[in-house]
Amino acid sequence: MIAFAVIYTLLGVGGSTIYAGCLGRYETEKADKVFTVTMLMAGTVALLTLIIGFVFIGPLSGLMCKAVEYQPAFGCPEKGTFLNITANREDQKGIVRH
């Protein structure tokens, strides 16, 4: 996750610096292209993060929680899906629903 934060920071800082430099030189067309490329790269990184999360949901749930009985809350494919959140499960004891 740190890698994605670093990539977003580099895109944000680098893109805004180049964009500001282009605007300072009154190169508005180039500034527009820089902005577009920066947004497309940020969207690509977000899409890759989403795909990696869906594809590797099982191993990621194992990394988040070592206790097997709690892994369904994180989307362990053997016992549930990524929407299977412990707080919403009907088989939880001691939870009062109104």
C-alpha cells in the first residue's frame, strides 16, 4: 500500500509542478496535456489497485487476519465474498438488530 501512496504522491507533486511551470510560461495547451496525462495515470493506478484487490482477495485476507475464523469478514473466498462483512452476518451471537 505504501507503493501506491508513493505513486500518487509522485503523480500529484510532479504533475502539479509541471502544470504550474507550463502555466507560468503561458503554455496552456501543454498544461492541459500534462493535467490530462496525470489524471489518466492516477486513474490507471486506481484501476490496477482495484483489480489486484479483487484477484488476490484470498491471500490479502490471510495477511490482514491470521485467525481463520475471522477471515470471512475480510472476504476469504472459501467462506464468503468480499461483501461478507462480520457486522452484517446474521449468525453472529450477541448482536441486537432492530
